[in-house]
Amino acid sequence: MSVPAARLVSLPYVEAALNFVTPETPRARNYNMEPPSGVPRTSAQYAAHRVPVWDMRPIASQLSLNNEGMALISHASTVRDFYDEDEIRSVYYPESVELLKEATGAKRVVIFDHTLRSREKKTVEPVTGEAREPVLRVHNDYTVRSGPQRVRDLLPDEADELLQRRFSIINVWRPIRGPVKDSPLAIDDAQSVAPHDLVTAELIYPHRTGEYYLARFNPRQRWFYAPLMQTHEALLFKCYDSAEDGRARFTPHTAFTDPTAPINAKPRESIELRALLFYGEDKGRATA
């Protein structure tokens, strides 16, 4: 069940411009490497739409990964330097495994990727050399096809057996420096996403081609954010679920410009982890 409209009326919100793929855009192609000569890095076209982005804090206890596809968690990390790759893998990964197990009831969690975003410290993509800045386009990291493919890519020897049971892909998003005023993260209530809102896009790497979703604007969508997030908080949001029983499967999301942020707001610094979660249950059963 989505957040009732009557409940939204009482929530604080900001009106922000979010960038959606245009209705005329067919299946888009995006290069995560230098494209062929004369080919643009992306074929997608975007248009900005002003939407209310509701403050989730007053209803955080009512939001869930199964219903809305998101959860705001208080969880302090012991990591001292998030720009230390070894410390992220040796400390933050195990912390996040336990966080995800506790939040979802998953039997097994496999963290397979993380991204640091900072305009100030100039983190870069390893292939393109471009700065990893907040992504100001509405998207979802996985599709119906690419979710299971990620299991096959990462766990090839176990994939056939694992794909017989329910699994999901969840992102853990955390500020490295708080409070976040610049480019906070907006997440769409999964129950307000219509199938025709999602547009498949190809992401082309040197040795493989992946898929993700872009999103069209729909006035029925319900957008949320957690203002002024601190380093002891984490946003969990679901990018894929193999269950098709009505629970959240996809949560489009985007960074956005908060019109209430001060002009001198410090550039956002954040880390996001992506994880496979296996539940040991049939695809249609809900436990978390």
C-alpha cells in the first residue's frame, strides 16, 4: 500500500525540478566509456518537471522496503576515512551486511559494488575519468532482465539454484559529511510507479552491456527525501525484487537541487553500496 494521499497533505515538502526522460525517447544507449567517433555519450533526452518532494521524516517509521521500497535507518559507522578503499571493504562492507540482514531478514547478503560521489574531492570514473557527481536524472539501477543477470555475472556457479528463490538488490546510501544540503536524494514511492513509467536503457561498458531504467514523468508519482541527512543515517532503497506479488520491485531515484538550500551549501559527499540479498523463500512470499 502506498502512503495515503490524506497523509501527504500534512507533510512538509519542497517543490523541485526533477529530470525525466522524454516520452519520445526510445530505448536509450549510454556509454560508460569513450563512445565511437561521432556518437554521443547518451541518446536519451530529458525534460524537467516541477514536483513536490515530501519530507519522509515524520512518517519514516511507516515506510518499508516491501511497500514503498525505501527505509531511513539510524546506523552509525565506525569507518574513519571513506576515501580509504581498504577501510571501506574491511570495515564498511561487513557493517552494511549486518545492517541489511537486520533490516530485511535476508539470509545472505553479497555486497558487490560501491560508489563515492564528491564534486569537491574529484572522485572519478575509472574508465571515463569523469567526476562522479550526484546524478540529476531519474533512474533505477536495474531492470527485469538485468537484475537476474547480475546474479549470473557475480555468482555464476550458484546462479541457477539462487534464481529459483526470491532475491533483491538494495542500495545503501549514506552521507560522508552532514548535514546534506546540496543535492539530496529523492526516491519515488514504488507503489506509485506505473509500468509504462519505466524506459529500458542500455549501459555500455568496454566488455559488457548492462541495462537500467530511466523514468517518464507521471503526476501520480510520490517523491520523498530525508532533509539534512547526517553521517549516522542511511537510506536503503530497493532497485530490484524478483517477487511479483505486489511488493516494491523498483524505486526510481535522483539527486535534486533543493530550492531551500543556502547558496554557500557545502558540496554533497556520499557513498552508496549495492548488494544482492537472498531470502531462502519462494518468490511470492513476503517476510521482510
